[in-house]
Amino acid sequence: MSALGSTLDSPTARKNVSRWQGHNHRRWLFEKDALRIDEHAPFVCECTSKVCIEPVEMTMHEYEAAHMCPSWCAVAPNHTMPEDGNQVLLREHHFWIVELRPLEETPKRKRSNGRK
């Protein structure tokens, strides 16, 4: 599955990713000193689907790497919505790092006659 489904592929279905990032950050703060370096913890997928709450298992170091830049987020594999214009930066077998772009900055689609 390359997208989350036709009913979720519109910008109007975009969830408030920053709230889930806040939830995940609080989880990271709670777990980072308690877990072994190679131990995974469940975080919530930070994709833009309004209905997704799929867990994404990551180590604390993986979580930190996925959030090195404010526009980066951690998503379950294949949890991208093409209409959002997001860019996949890293693909691991258990999570992807995606750069979220504001909707107004996404590339505009060309019309069939070649005009923008």
C-alpha cells in the first residue's frame, strides 16, 4: 500500500501531526532513561492521516534521529499521503522518517494541457 486509501488522500483529511508529536515526545521523555539502548518502545505514527493511530516501534536513539529537524516525523512504513507533498528521507523496515511540508508549499500539479 503506497497511500492510506482513497478516502484519506485529500488534504482535508490531514490530522494535527503536532499533537501526536507532542504525545510521542512526552513518551520519549518518560522512557529515554529507563529503557536499554536496544529496547523498542511504541510511539504513535505521525503520518497525516486523520484516522491513523498505528504504533511505530523505535529505540530512543531512532526516535531522536527521526526528530532532529522540526519538520521531520516518524511514520509507519508506507504511511504517506501523496497529496501532502511530503518527502521520505529514510526507510527502515519498521519506520520511515518523513519531512512534512506545509500544505501551501506542496508542489502544484500540472494540468493535462501542460499549464500550471
